[in-house]
Amino acid sequence: AFEFVHVFLERDGHDVEVYSSDIDHTIYQARLLYERARSLLYRDKTDDAIEVVSEAIGSDPSFALAYNLRGRCQKTKERWDLALTDFVRATELDPEFGEAYRNVGNALYYLNRTDEMIPTFSRAIELMPESALAINNRGFAYQRLEKWELALADHARAIELDPNYAEAHSDKAVALKSLGREEEADEHERIATELKRKGQDTSAKKLFY
């Protein structure tokens, strides 16, 4: 008799049921450790999450998701150099991993490596063209560069994709104010405040990535 084991593949969002005899148990162990580390990070046990996800990487050094998760843990600790190293490794292992590129862009932003962050966010958007989060992140990076029209375009696109994304409305308000469009800016600030007040803001759902 064969034993079935459920393995959740986060990258494509499907549950896959396979025979235990077909599983590389080293990789399966890495997956179990990864899921445990994700749970620990959800519960704000970041140091424990780093320890466990590092075990997952030790079990499977080619596990791009694990490097991305450890980078997220380091980001929580504001250890941006360490976070960047892990995010970059995730993109090297999986060049189609859009979320890892977005995380690279964020780390570059906080490290003030401004020349590199826009191309990195643009690569993330190429891979995830419907990601309001990635597009809004690039808009925020354009703000750092004081490229207000480009920032405005990205924030507007993010809102088009997700009208309840309060942070995008707030960011758009900043760009509009910088362009002297005060009334429009005030309207987007109002929308952001109202979304939060009514509990309709989708920003919080985008924070754990």
C-alpha cells in the first residue's frame, strides 16, 4: 500500500497529492521546515523563523522560496544587507520569481542604492504585471528620485488594479501634492482614510509576502 502525502506548492498555488515513495525526502524535509518557519514569522517569532528556515536551506540549498523567506525575516529585523543577499540568491535560483525581485527592490531602496532599484522593480512587474503591490513599490521608488509623474502613473495603476489599496491612495496623494494638485491629493487622502475606517483597506493583506 502507498501512503499519500500532501505537499503545498506555494509558487503556483496548488495542492499536489503524491505517493510518499515518489518524494525526495530531503526536499520534503526542507518543505516542512519552510512551512514551520512561515508560521513562526506570522507569529512574530522572527529569530526562531530564521533558525528554522536556515535548516530548510541546509536541507535543500536550491530552495529559492526558503531564501526569500529568510530575507523577509531579515527585513523584519531591518538587516537590509542580509535581506538583500537572500533575496538576490532567490532570484539566482529562480529567475522567474517575481516576488523575490520585488523584495530585492525594497532592500535596495532602504540601502539607498537608487540606481538599481527601478530596474529591479521593473523586472518584478514584468513577471507580475497584475501586482498592485509591485507597481506601487516602484512608484514609491520614483518618489525617492523625485520623478513625480512616473510615481503618479504607478500609483494610479496600482489603484486601478486594487481600488481598496489605501496605501496606494496615500502615495498617490503625495505625488499629486508634489505636482501642485492639492485638491486631487486631498481626495485620495480622504479615500485612504475612509477605507481604513471601514475596514476595507487591502494594504494589510499585502504586508506578509
